[in-house]
Amino acid sequence: MASAIGDLLGSDADSLLNHVCKAIPKETLHLPGPDFVDRIFIPSDRNIRVLNNLQWLFQSGRLAGSGYLSILPVDQGIEHSAGASFAKNPAYFDPENIVKLAIDGGCNAVASTFGVLGMVARKYAHKIPFMVKVNHNELLTYPNQANQILFGKVKEAYDMGAAAIGATIYFGSENSGRQIVEVAETFYHAHELGMATVLWCYLRNNAFKSDKDYHVAADLTGQANHLGVTIEADIIKQKLPENNGGFKALNMGGSSYGKLDERMYTELCTDHPIDLCRYQIANCYMGRAGLINSGGASGKNDFADAVKTAVVNKRAGGMGLISGRKAFQRPMAEGAKLLHAIQDVYLDKSITIA
């Protein structure tokens, strides 16, 4: 298995498979493992029903018992428009095919909308953990705006047998204050009812794009993660970092933005992709809240890109991958194969924590 993964990594194999993190040592992290719920969440304020559902997530799919998660997210019908998302494979206009792909792909859970999961809940809610995405950025308002709004109530997710809910906050947007309050209240209610909580900690602000796209800067995404765990997200979803120095760039020209300490860049991180991801994990309470990175858009090298992302996440100390478009924008058997390729990284014991 390691040989196949190495082949997909190509010229990046040595750098990614043999890197050692020295900035934030692995010994300081709370790493995924079969006992993660017992070790991390039993001492917390989560009630017994939340522990049950978290354990269900970790005991499902091909990664069952490993402490890692592979999740299929298909909310792009709203977030990116249904036509743009499903034109490559119209079968996924049908909600049942979304759930089938998650099952055939060996995922721990399927994440989608109230409508998608509610339409097939009686047939599938007991067969694979449901994660209901409760808010979305609809794209029909003109001009388009970055504004996540609630599409339903937590009780609806509970009634359809969901194990968890997911939500997005666009940190840095003009609507972020309202979204923080809404999602914090929503997560509290979900925990009351016994569901786990997953937060998409995304950044949205036109000012974050200048010489680089700092929406994927380690320092800014790390702080977004830290805000996410503050409102008791059990699991954080974040884009893989591609650069660093967002706070520094936004403070150029005499503006005053955020707070920084040079040691964030000189002592806690390097420019290696695994170190950048580890900084994200440090901001998730040193891994007490698991970090799952997103798989990103579909492209020409989906298998190699997905495996590379999984290797970076795993070696950094992350908890898994949540990959949608790379899987559902292709025939179902091929999509399941891609999901298996991601999972193989987490099942390969020779790929260790850096």
C-alpha cells in the first residue's frame, strides 16, 4: 500500500513521508486513536448521548476503530449551485445516490442538507451516520454575498436520526458576528440533544487576497480554528494551508489588524506543508478537537492531490479528510475508489506522525 501511495506522491514523496516536525513536537499533541472518545471527551462536558454518537462516527466505515474519519460532504448543490456541481454527473441530483456513494466508499459519515438526508432518512439513517449541514450560503441573491444562513432547526436533524450536525462560519466577513452567535446557540442545542458538532471554519474577506490568497494562510485559518473550538465544535473542518503570514500582510501600510507575535512564524511553524497544517491543529486545542481538512475542487490529478492532502493531514496529526467534489463528480465506482485511496493513507501504519 505504501508503494502505491509513494507513486501517487511522485517527487513530493520524500519531503512528505520523511519530514520531522520540530516546531511543535508530536509529543505535545492529542493524537487520533481507537480510544479518542474515552481519552478526550469523557472528561469534557459532553453528555452520554454525544459520546455515543461520536463513538458511532469513529466505529463506522473502512476506518472504523482507527480514530480517523473519512466523510463525504455533498452540500455543493446549495453552496456552489446544483447545476455547476452535478453537471459532470447528474446522478447526484438524486439524494439516494449521495448516500450510496458514502456507503460504497467506506465513509464514516455522509454530510449533506436537511433536504437530501431527510428524503432518504428512513432507509439509511441507521446504516451510516448522518451529519446534517444546518446553514448555507445561497447563491441567488444578487450580487452574491458571503452570508451563511440557517436552513432548518436542530430538532429536524435529531428527528431524522442524525449523529451530528455541521455548520459554516465565514470568519472575517461582515456577517461573522451574527453567524458566531447563531452557530454557538445551534451547537449548544445539538449537544443538548446528543449530537456531535462539526464546524467549517472558513475565511471570507476580499482584503485577504493580495499578493497571495491569505484565505488559506496558516495563521489566519489557525485563528479561525481557535474560534471554532471556543464555541465547542467537536471537530473542525478547514482548508489545507498553502501559505503563512496573513496577519503580517494585512498589517502592511500602517493598518492595524489582529495581533501577532513573530514567534508564530519563527518558532511555531515553518513553510513546510506539514508544519503549516500542524499549526492549524495546535489551534484546535492541540488536537483535542480533531482537524479534518477539505479535499478541494475536482481537477486533473484528483487521486494524487487527495492522497497528498491525506498524507499532510495525517502526518501533521489531523483526524482525516472530508472530500466531496473529487468523489461525486465522477462515476460512482471511480468515486468510491478515490475515497478508498484517501482511507488507505490512514490505514497504512508505515505513514506515521511527523
